[in-house]
Amino acid sequence: MKKTFYSVLILIISLSCTEKKTQKENTIIKNIKSDSVVKIDDELENDSDCVFDDNYKKITEEWLSELEIKKYVWDSKSNKATLIYNGDTLTVYKGGCDHFASSVEIKTNIYPNKELDSTLIRKINDIACKFKFNNYCNKLIEGQFKKIDNSDSSFFLEFEDDNPEDNLISEGIEISEKEKHTIITISEYYN
């Protein structure tokens, strides 16, 4: 009987030691994996091949703060902020890796006729000036642009570059119709 008791006791002790050793090994393996992941992530962040800062959230939030815009919603999937400005929905972002872009998309109920009415021009100019698109600001009001028709429901406003050597590319302003709304995209980027 004593032999059986000792045999069972030895079996229990050896199983519990094996279990503790396995748990300890698993913990060590998990820690090594975690450390490796952190190191890899850190290396990826530090070894970025980006010419410009591609932290869209930080740069866009700083931009909006400079413009004294505090109420917006950040969409981390698209890296864009959405806000209401004078009754219109704006989607904005700033930043980039190879090109440093600034973009504002306006969704409004004002639909332009083929001649571009003055209400829409003032609205676009107001937003261009508010968001510091200096190559567009006031040139809209003064009519210093070329209108290019893309299709029945889309056209483009092209502006002359005042300073071609500053490396700022003014992409122009695109105006299109989508789901009974007018979508206006104002953008520029540094190359």
C-alpha cells in the first residue's frame, strides 16, 4: 500500500513540475515574441522611407487647430477629418509620404449651372481662403481661372502657378455632381 501511495505521490509531483516548466517556457516564448514585435514595429517606424511626415492625424489636427476648428470627427480608416462648415460637410486631410498634400472636399446642396453661379464661387473662395489655399484664394472672385469641362456633370477649374519654383503643385479645383449634391475638391501638394 505504501508503495502505491509513493508511486502516486511521485507521479503527481512529476506532473506538476512538468506543467510548471511548460507554463514557464510558454511565458518566455510569449515574451520573446512580444519583444520581437515591438522591436520590429519600432524599426519600421524609424526606418520609414518617407520624404514627408505621413502622420495624417497629427498634421491634420494641427492644421485644423491653427484654423481654430475644434469640432470634427476623425476617420482613422481614411485618415481624414469630417466637419460641418457654414452648413456644408467638409472632409479634410493634410500630410503624405512622397507628396505632402492638403485637400478639402466640400459636399454642398448648391448645384452649379454651366456658367458657375456667384453663390458657388463665393462659397469655394471662402473655403479656399479659410484653409489657406493661397493660389486659389481671391482668384476665384477675380475670375483668374480656366474652366475645363470633363463630362456632363463634372468640370475642373485650373489656375496659373504664381511661383513655379516653390515646388507647390496646385492641382486645381474639381466640381462634380454626386447623388444630388455638388462635390468640390480643392487640393495642392508639395512634390
